[in-house]
Amino acid sequence: MNTIAETLRKSGIVPVVTITDPAQAVPTARALEAGGIPCIEVTFRTPAAADAIREITTQVPGVTVGAGTVLTRKQAHSARRAGAQFIVAPGYNPRIVRWCIRKKMPVFPGVNNPSDIESALENGLSLLKFFPAEASGGIAMLAALAGPYPSVSFMPTGGISRSNLADYIERDNVFAVGGSWMVKKELIENEEWETITRLAREAAEIVTSTREKK
């Protein structure tokens, strides 16, 4: 397992963050780090994404930064130039996957069906985003996929919260979980850093206690 994937696995949670003001990027990352989550996925849903990634990578070295909702190679290139250490996409775009492989950039494309999983395997990828997790069958779907794809591990994202986090972490074919409940837009915009830290700590504790029971 590469270093980035191992970092995400150890964390167990990848906070999915949408930043509208780059000035709020560093405090958000620091709040997560204080709560015991050493990684962050900054989505390309706003024009501030690249600047936010650049701010975090330069000022919060203890946090591993990825780019999420990457839909084009142009966005992937922008993310890489800004210092992103991994790429996450909602779907399986073969052009983005091939670009990331050529650039030796860790990539976690989104899948929710056997065909896309097999496309990923064909390109040497076995760590994949499962999206949208709850809408795609959730735990039951992950259990069904475990049989034919024992070498594949997933990062479920979409519809996951504090209430069902443990259910996903318990799965042997889950290496991490993506979620935004600890970094909701209003928390960031209102600069509620202590709340973000508290929610991050609660989530990290759930991951630790769940893994200890396995």
C-alpha cells in the first residue's frame, strides 16, 4: 500500500471539505488535525479549491491534502500544481485515471458497480471510492462486492454520518470513509473551529474503538 493510502487507512476518515474562501482553509485543516484527523479532501466545487489546497499544503504540513470532485484533467492538473497529494473523483473517468497514473498521482475514482470496478482493476487500481454509498446499497452492496472482488477495498462516501460510521468501518473491504458532517459548510463559514475539532475527535474515536473490537 502506498504512503498516501496508508495515511488514509490509518486515519479511517477523509473529511470532504468545500471551501469558498481560501482564508478559511488553514484554520479548517488545523481544526481537523487538532481533532486527530490528519487528512483532508478539498473539493473542486468552488473556484477557491486550488488556492485552498495550496494554503494547506504550505502552512499545515502535518495534514495530507487531496483534491476531490475532480471531473476533468484540467482540474487534476490544477490540483497537482497546487500541491494536492491525491485525487478523488465521484465517478470512473478513464482519462483522469490514466493521467494520474502517468503522473504517479494516487487516485481514488468513484465506482458503484462491477463494470467500473473491473475497469479500475484493469488499470491496476484496487483502492476505490464507493459513491454514492448509501444510495448505492450501502453496507449490503459492500458485502455483495466482497465476494467477487476480494482484492478491492473501498472508501465509501455519500450519506455517511456519525450514526453509521462504525457500520462502515467494521467492513473488511473498507480502508477509510469519506464524510462531511464534521466540516459542514456553515461550520466553516461561521468559523466554528472548536466545533469542527470536537466533531473530528468524536469521529476519530469511533474509528479507533470500532477497529479495536474487530
